[in-house]
Amino acid sequence: MNSFASGPKRNYYGKGDVIVYRLFRDGRPNPVFGATVKLLIYGDAFWQTYTTGDNSGLVATDSMKNFIQRETMNFPGDNLEWYCHFLAAKFLNRYPQAEGAQVSATEIRYSAIAGSELAYAPAGPASATALIELSRSGSDLQVIEARSGMTGFRLLRLKGSAFTGFVRDEYTTLPDIHDRPLHMWLDLDWTFMEPGVACGGAAITSKVRAIVENVFAGFESGSIQQIIYQIGRKMLADIPSIGEIRLEANNRTWDTIAEEGMTVGIYTDARPPYGCLGLMVRRD
């Protein structure tokens, strides 16, 4: 189920997994912009479709897909938050029967192949995300929610990660681990002190990426919880416009096949059960 910052909805509908790429082929920097988009709308005008099957006010979800893809041609920027705002505002102005719209997107990243200005390859795995909800306020459109994020971090540390001193009882089989090769996944998102800041540029996402990587590499940890706490605190310290951060990490540490002391080891992907660790940090 989808949720809306403006509150529970009696009905909503839309189109998800809309994939679109915009390519500039005139030699400008950052020529590739790609995204997977979801557009959801709500309003009393659509209630009759549920109750009587009357579709007279309904915008088909196929039309929504076409709207997203074609209007991307008219989007002048490359900021994911601005893109979501652009689509939501354009849709609400085009279809006045919709009371509000929530647009979310995940970037599809490509980076230039070294030595070429024409050839690109998929980048990642971490990708930026954004979510914007706009609602009508009289004749104006009001930003109800603006949330940015990054999903898909895959982080590996060869040593300098411990997990010891936890509760021991009849259910405990895990030994104390003083120096493990740690493999963790991380998703995070954040909101701003002022929602309008979200559309101001992609520099914040770049800062977040650097903070995550530098904190993970920069200290010996006693738990994954400690790592994500330090990431959150560093983000608040270094990016004053951020007001709240939500982080979720998965412990995907590889299963050991064989090790020769601390010198060399053979590992395989972890079994399906995994540790899931969540945290929210915000300014006082």
C-alpha cells in the first residue's frame, strides 16, 4: 500500500515502472538522464469509477505513462527532485479533477566510459531517489512532501568490523566476532528543513554518497547500528538543509567457506535470512 503525507486516501490510482531516457546528443555535459517513475493521483472525482464504473472523469493509466514519457522532453534539468515536481505540477495543471499527485522516481545511472565522450555504461549500484507530493490549495499548488534518498548501496569492508557482547541464552549460536569481513546493504532517505530546497540541485546527493562511503571506510565499528548512526550524524553535521534522515541497513555478510587466519578466505553469498537494521535521526 502507498501512503501520502497529506493523509489517508479513500482512493488513489496511477502508473508505476514507467521507464524513460532523455539523451542530449549535442556534446553538452551530463547527456544521459534516465529514471523509473511512479505517478499516483487522488480526488473525489474518481470515486464514481469505483462505485458505478463511470469513467467519465478518469485519466487512463496508459495516458499517464504517455504523459510522463513525452513531458520528459520538456523538462529542462537533470535534478530528480525537480523532475518529480515538474511532472506533478504539469499533471495537476492539465487535469483539474485531480486534487493531488505524488510522483516518485529512481534514477537510472550511466557514466561515461574513460577516454570517450560518446560511450556510456551503467553506473551504480547506488541510485538517487526522490518523491514529491503536490496538492491543490485554492488556485495554487502546495508542496506537501519532498523526500530525497539513495538506494542500493553495496558496501564491503575487509576488516575492522566487530560484533561482540550481545545477549547470550539458549537461542544463541553466533560466536563473538572481533574482526570480520563486513558486507552490508544500505538504503536511506531524507527530508529538508524547507521543502523547496529539494529542487535546488544534485549537489546534496553527491555529498550524501561521499559521506556514506567515507564513514563506512573511516572507522572500526562495533556493529552495523553504529555505522548507520555515524552516517546519519555526519549528514546532519555537514548538510545543514537536511532535517531528518531514515536509514535501513541489511547485514549481508558473506558465509565463510574456508579461511587461513587473517590472510585469505573464500566466501559465498549469505543465506536468505538477513539482519535488518533501521534508524531515524533528526535535528533537535
